[in-house]
Amino acid sequence: MESIPESYKVHISADNRYKLYVNGQLVSVGPYWGDIENWNYETVELAPYLKPGKNVLSAEVWNEAELRPVAQFSYKTALILQHADSLYKGVNTNSGWKVREDLSYTAKPQQVRGYYAAGAGDAIDFNKKIQGWKRVDFDDSSWESATPVFATEVSGFGFRQRPGWKLVPTILPSLELREERFANVRKSEGVRVPPGFPTSATPVRIPANSSAKILLDQGHLTNAYPTLRFSGGDGAQILITYAEGLYDAEGAKGNRDVIEGKTISGRRDSLISGGMANQEFTTLTYRTFRYVELDIKTRAEPLVIEDIYGTFTGYPFEMKATLRTDRSELKDIMEIGWRTARLCAVDTYMDCPYYERLQYVGDTRIQHFVSYYNSGDERLAKNALNLIDYSRQPDGYTLSRYPDRQNQVIPTYSLWYVSMLYDYLMYGSDKEFVADKLMGTRQILNYFITYLDSDGSLKNVPGWNYTDWVPEWRFGMAPMAEDGSSAALDLQMLHALQAGISLEQEAGNKEFVALYSEFAKQLAVTIREKYWDASGGLFADTPAKDTFSQHVNSLAILAGLVDAPQMQAIGEALLNDDSLAPASIYFKYYLHLALKEAGYGDKYLDMLDIWRKNMELGLTTWGETSQVETTRSDCHAWGSSPNIEFFRILLGIESAAPNFKQVRIAPNLGDIDEIGGEMPHPEGSISVDYKRSGQALEATVTLPAGLTGEFHWNGKVRALQSGRNNFSI
């Protein structure tokens, strides 16, 4: 081209995935995950990467077939690229594009401890590698012309005569891509590692006919595309292993900072050197790691490691919340929680980036609150609500996770989806989006209503009725009576009904409000009659009243089933009764909200022992379970609830009306005398600063234009107006 246009946008998608390059520079990876009926395409601005004269667009497309992630749907291997302006048809994918299969690549199954669903490893034989194909001057004359699969269609055009992808424009921004270096070498064997490696491009020479191992430490957990550059070493084998932490002889990780007496295992890539100079390997999909081990075996030639680094990737969240405090522990918890939330948000929210990469509703409900309170970016939350809605089954319920080609069913997660939509109603900005989802929430509730017994209680709902990872519970399922009744299931049903009532009230649908109110009223009566144990002042797990849990009693408080004295007594038991089945780091989200509701919000900072234990054991993200030494995953964002509660419980900020049109602020400062903070709001930001002296409080509250509310302190209430509010109370 003679000159560079101001804008040069293209639409692009692929099955399974693509990397798009302009003049050898990576500009886009994708597409975001969806399903065949909702296959995302990205719109990418190429103008900044173009230059006068000859330019080359090149793409790498791969399909991991049966080894692909469980979240990855597939129809057939393909690429589509079209210019956004019909005047520029020359770049559109057609027979003018050249294609060649990369025979150097093999997808390798992985052997990983615990359930694994995140995809294959890369095995590359550089003797077969196509070199230089991304360069402008590359000769592709021997390559085949691309073969069109068939003409694609954009979703919305109606009738289709063929199966295949239904393309939809993604509502999400481009993924973040930025270089990050490893922090240090923790251990090496069989090689001298020079100073400067790996923090800079410093050559490391592996002698011929030798073996060497280098253990690299990122310093914290990350999601990144590792890039390894190397030269020589014809026939040398390089095994790259990625791990969140190392394992001792008993299979425990213990303190993640400690490597002595431990070994590495986990996801792996393998390379065979072709002996050339300037060979380069970058993984097709990102890897999750703190530690990376290079295990090298050379043959007749020495191998030189020229450089190794990562390219971080993730959904481009920006932290827009601040916590103003002199307590470093709270800042550390915020930082770790934010890192955890970011690593569990790439193509979708996901439970964990290392093992599964699956968007579970239970996890996602907490994750979207982190987004509301820390970034103010609601797009990934809307995407989650869309995707789970797409998973709806013929009976009306939604799957536990989606995208998911295995169709896993956790009934309680379908119920929590209704609450997720209510959360969006309160904190999101798009009323029409909520209205469009009501037909789906009605189908969910109608499905569960068919499983209500004559007393209004749920019975024998099919599926994995998971509630929480409690060691004494079988596969995380709360105790259930022989007739199938369970207080935990009934209470989760009640919460869904209450959320459904609020959604329908806001939409003005009186008939559904009346219908769900009738079922909710009956169920509330049944729960009190069936599970309340007057002798102990607690709700039992089953009608037998022989087991009790923090889960059931927390949900009972949050459902409004008890009066103030009973709530206070239950709260006392939740704090002090060790006989109750304990909430894991996940369900502490509900436990802490219940204790706040019961008047124990000032105790919140005393309830963070599991997070303190994570930090003591060297984790840089929050572990999956409360058994931190042995937890499978070191990165589960359902543990990031402090990033919410530092603002909702501690600073006391929460939405008091749909679309966050009003705010209620009721701080619970515990033993803190001075603290402040700021969080995003759809119209700007909310800022608070508190200074306490005894029972008196000096407060400064700044609200964005159009936002009003109330401030509560020690039984006193002050009206809040837009702008700056200063008062003593």
C-alpha cells in the first residue's frame, strides 16, 4: 500500500483457535470461547501495524481435536478473515490465501494430578518446522491455495440450510498481551547459569552429550505464553514442565516458596532441536505457572538457550478500586485477590486457569462481584450471563458450567444463575439486558418447581447436588434425608425464588411476582418447620436434625427466615460453634455476608484466617480449598471475596437500587480507627474516608452525579447527596 489508512479493521475467527500476525508481529489471539450456535469473531484494528509498501497477514490456526479443552467446542478446522469495509476485499480469506499444514506439531495428552480439562501439550520437532513463514519476504509459492469450507453467516439472518458456525460479534475487548520476565533461577543441574539469566536475554550453553535442568521461578503465579529461543544442539530434547508449586514425597505442596526435597510435575511441552540458529518456540495456548523447569538432553552438539520469557495474557481488567489504609496485610490480600481474579478471567471467567478453565456459576457469581467492585467493567459478567443462558437444556435448567462439551449438571448452580442475574440488575447498567434474560430465569424456576413436594420442599432433583467442598460431605453434597430433602437445597431454592421475585418486580410482571411469592412463602414455612431445631437454636441439615452446618444457617439468615434475636444467636454459633460443618474458602462468601447481616460485621477482619494461611504458605493466588497444603489448584477466584468485602462489609458500600441508582453505606470498621477507599460506579466512582474516635465517626463520602443514598452508623442515618458529603455522626 502506498499510504497507511487511519483505520484498517478486519473481522476474524477460527476453529479451534488462531494467532494473527501483521508483518511478523502478533496482533490478536482468539476467538473468545462460545459454542457452535454462538461462535465469536473479533474485530481487530490493523492500521498501527501496517507500513507503506508490502505487508503480510499471516495466521496460525490449530485444532487439538479430542485433546482440546473441555470448554472448547469445534465443528471443523477453519479460519475466516474479512475486512470490515467491503471496499477492501483483497484481504478476505479465499483461495488467494496460501496454507500449509505444520507437520512439526503434535498434540500430546497430559498427565496431571487431579481432574484436568485444560488442553494438550505441544510437541514440536524443529527438523520439520517451517521457518520464517511470518516474514514479508517469505516465499510461499510452494504452498497450497486455501480451500473454502463454505460461506459463513452472521447470526441474525435467520434460516440456515447447513450446519456449522453461527458467527456473532464478541462483546469483549481484545485480550491483554504484554511481556514479562522470569524473576530468577531457583536451581540448576549439569549447567552453569550465567548472571543475567533469565531476567534478560543471556545465553546459557548446554554442553554436547550432557543433561541439564534449570528451574525457573516467575515469583508469582501467572498466565503467559512462554517463548524459548535457542540455537544449535541438533537432536537435543527439551522438556518444559509448568507448575503452580512443587510436590514433596507425600504429594503435598506445603510452602510454595520452598523447593528443597520437592519435585515438579504437571503440564508439559516437548521439543526436538533441529540444530539451526535462532529457533523459537511459543506455546499455542497460554500456560499457567509459577515454576518452569527446562529438562535438556543434548547429543553430539551443544545447545545454547538464547532467551526465555513469557507474554502475559488475560481479560484486560483495570483495577479502579483503592483501599486507603496503613495495614499492609489488607493491601497484600487485595493484591493477591486481584491477581487471582485476573488469572481466572481470560476467554471467560473460570474456576482455575491451570486445571480446568471452565466457567462454573458458583465461582462466577463471586467473580463478577469482584469485577463490579474493583474494575467497574461489566462486559465479562454480561458475557457469562449470556453463555450460561445458552447452556439451557430442554427441561429449562442451565448447566453448571459453560462453555462445556460434557454437559455437567449441578442443579444448585442453575439456581444461583437466577441470583447472578439479580446481582447484575443491582450493579449493572443495562436494564434491557436483564429484561431479555427473564424468560430464561422463569424456565429455571419452573423446572425446579416441578420437583417441589406437597410441602413445598425440593425432593430428588437429578444431578450432582453440590454445595461446597466440606471434607465430611460426599463429593461436596450437603447431607440429604432418605426422601431426598435437604435444607441446603431448599434454601438455595428459596434464594432463587427471592431473586426471581425481585427481577419480576422490577420488570412490573405482577403475575410472576405473585406466583413466585406463593412458592417462596410456602417453602419458607416448610424450612422453619422441617429443619429448625429449637433446642439448639439452629437450622439442621436434614429433618433428622442430627447434623448442622455453617452453610444452612448462613443461607437461612440471608433468606430472612429468622427474627433479630434468633439471627444474633445463630451468628454467635457461626462464629464459635466448632461442631458446625465449616464453610470452605468458597462458601465463606455467604458466611461472611450472613454474619454482617446478623450484626457481626465488625468481626470481619478476624475471619480471614484461611487467607492468612495461604499467604503464610507462600501462595500468590488463593487456593481452591481450605486444605491449603494439599489443594489441587493454587488459583481459584471464588476465594477473592475479600476484594469485594473490603468495600461492601468493611467500608460498607453496596447498591440499594437497580442499576446502582442509590447507595447504602454502613461501615463495619472492627478495630480500625482510620481508613478510606474508592470503588467504581456506573456513573463514576464512590469515595469514602472514615476517622473514628470512640463511638463517634467523622466521614467524608463523595458520590458521582445523580447518585444519592443513606449512611448508617450505630443506629443513626444520614442522607447522602451527589458530590461531597462531610459529617460527624
